[in-house]
Amino acid sequence: MGTKKHNFSAGPCILPQEVFQKASEAILDFNGIGLSLLEISHRSKDFVPVMDEARAIVKRLMNLDDSYEVLYLQGGASLQFIMVPFNLLTKTGKAAYLDTGTWASNAIKEAKRWGNIDVVGSSADEKYSYIPKDYSVDSSYDYFHCTSNNTIYGTQMKSFPEVDTLKVCDMSSDIFSRQLDFSKFDLIYAGAQKNMGPAGTVLVVVKKDILGKTNRDIPAYLDYALHIKKESMFNTPPVFAVYASLLTLQHLEKNGGIAAAEERNNAKAKLLYDEIDYNPNFEGFAKKEDRSVMNVSFRLTDKSKKEKFDQMWKDAGINGLNGHRSVGGYRASLYNALPIESVQVLVDVMKAL
């Protein structure tokens, strides 16, 4: 077995080693029943408790009451770009969207297929290097949609506006990484593969009383209410992705919950951003006040040093540091499971350049 690398990949993400171990054991023999997790019925007495606990632990971690429902669906956050307007946008209504990057822009494009969409704020004018702040959302909108963290550009919403309508948030890349008052949101969704599990499922947390008000005939799979009624079992769920997500959330809960994760994440981000700010070889991409704690985008001040630097971090056992093709440079993703020791390895390489 090769040496474990320092994984800064933006997703699929790094997960705790304990999760990898337990998940791999379940593939061979799930809970000692002589069958693989991948071959048991999703409606069996062995798997139903997995789905039940995977839903329950989300509400515990987020401190949400029973007015909220938790779903594990498929199609990733990209399908939620369609499901949100289908379930919340009335036939004569309109919605407000904040454009802070590629995924927010994709959500806007999909929503425009179903109704009137107003982009109330955008940072496209400066290549999404900041979070818009001077905007307002009134009660004429069916809902307000935002993206909490922008993986490609390394920006993050540090606060969320008070709006006179429903608040919807795509938290795909910073879910469970920091303390928030989650009850301030009416619908949250997040692709699991950025911070809480493997690719294959998407988490949806929705306030039940906001549904069923669009007067729209919603196709079965796109209907949140139907998925709630079927307890995330309308169709065969992605059993492995749900189980691995449960293991990841149990590991989080056991290690101090979201509060402790936030403390660890802030320490990792400070270590790396301090090096970017004080090392003349590097500069950050995002505006300082909007820097993401999850995804750190930066670049060399002297491009002639690229070949040398690339060889240095690869020799140090670092993986996944190349920036997104639309931005270039480098991107270090500091998801919950990444140890601060890995960040120190990267910082040491940067110091040595």
C-alpha cells in the first residue's frame, strides 16, 4: 500500500480514515450479516436504520426541530437547481438569486426555465472574487437563493441577509464546516462529495410547511413532498453514499460536532492565508473579507517559478492543488477531514520556494 498523500482536492473530498475503513468493511460484510452493503435490500431491516439515522443525525447536528425534513436524493446539487424552482416558484411568481460563481450561475440558468428570475447581486464583474453585499430582497419574491461557498473562486458568505421571503441555500462545499443558525433557512441542499461523504447523493433539508403551494403539477421524482412521504425511499437510494455519509457525520458528532470542526477549520485557513499574505512568491485570488475557509485560491507572483513549485509540492506528497481551469493558479481545499499537519506540509513547501 502506498503512502497516504496530503489531499487538497476540491471534490470528491477527503474523508476521515476511520470512515474509509468502516465503509470498506461494509462492502465485504455489512454488520456481520454475511452480505455486502451493496447487495442487501434498501427496505431490509439492515438498511432502513441506516437511512433513519442518516436523516436524524443531520437534524441533531444542525439543531433543527421536526418542522424540518431531511432527504438523501440523487442527481447532485445540479438536479436541485431544477427541483427548487419546480417546488417553490409559483406560476405567476418570481425568485431572487445571488450570482457569486459558476454554480450559482448554473442554478440561475436552470431556474430561468421555469419562471421570472431576478439576479439581485452579482460579482461577475470582478471574476467572482468577492461576495455582493449591497442588495435587498422583498416579499414580492417567492424565495431567495444563494450559494454559501464558491469552490472555484475561494469566496464564502460570512453572513446571510435577512429577507422577507423563503431563504434557500446551496451549501455544497461548506456544509457542516461552521456554526450557523440553520433555522434561518427554509431549504438547504448540498452535494455530499464536497465535505460529508462520497459522490452519489445530495442532502436536502427542507421546512415541510413551505411545500405544496405552487399550483404546479410536479413530476414524481422532482416532488419534495413525495420524497418526504416515502422517507427518501421513493426509488432505490444510493445505499453506499448514504452509509458513508452517515459514518462521516457520526465521526463529526463524536469529535465535537460543528463547533469543534469550525475551530479546526479556522486554524487551518489562518495557517495557509498567513503564508500567502506574507510570502512575496504568492498572492490570493479572493478579496480578504470574503475569503473561503474551505477553498483557498492563490497564485504565484512570478510565473517562471511554476515548474519548480509544482515539482516541490508533488515531491512532498501533495495531491489536488491545481486551480480550476477557469481561474488557474492553485486551490487548496481544507475540508473537515483534512488534518492541519497536511496544511503545514504545504506551507513548508511554500516557505522553501
